[in-house]
Amino acid sequence: MKKWLVLIALFSCSAHAKWENYFPAKLADGVAIASHAGHGGFVVFKQDYAFASSVIYTGRLRPLTPAAEQVLSSFFGVDRDFPMLEKKYGNEVEVTEGGKSYWMAVSFDVLADMQKKLSSGQSFTAYVRLLGASGKKWIFLLDGFNSASRMP
């Protein structure tokens, strides 16, 4: 039963997200909040660090890092080799904010949409969750984006 719930969550995560629940903030501020809360090493957050941030799309991709795989699997409550996890998430996309680079896990659906609608160097609103940290690397999940709107 638990695996079915995970599958439903994986497939509906970005499709039914409520963007109004994402707090307008910079990614750097989110990291600062989590850092001051005493998180470090390996941690998966139970509280919701969800942000709407104005960032710049670089167009760069890389496969999920082992750190991201570890945090994602713990966050969703599945084994790292769970087949649905690798069918839903396989890449990280790079964005920048204030000259600093951030890599975020992204679903194949959201990534395909980004590649159609965004150009390298374009500013957009990213709906992001800070899921945790592994090896002192912050792990973000890009749930969705809006290329038309700009954050204040």
C-alpha cells in the first residue's frame, strides 16, 4: 500500500502543486534559514521549505548526484533503486541567483517544459523545495516554474 501512495505522490507532485504556498524568497535566504536551524551533514527536512524564487536558467544539466539520490529517496520514503524514482527524476538543472550557482533535481516532465519555454540566461520564477542536505550539499527540488512572471 505504501508504494502505491508513493507512486501517486511522485506522479502528482508537480501537476497539482499549489504555487501560492511557496514563500517568495531568495534561495540563499532559504539556505540561511535551514543553516540557522542547525541542519548539516545528512538531513531530510520534515517541515516544508518551499520557495518561489527569481532565478536565471543556465541551460546546463547533469545526472542526479549520489547526494541528491540519497535525499530524494529518503524524502519520498523509497529505496534509492526504486524504479519509479529513476523514471521520474534523473537530472539536475543549474540555475543562478545573485551570481551563485544552484543545482536542483527536476522531473523529466518539468525539464522538458523548461527546455521548450526557457532560453539560457532567461530569468524565471522557480517553485522550489529545499529537501535536505547530504555531505554539506543542499538538495533542492524544482517542482515547477513560471517563465512569464517575475518576483518583486
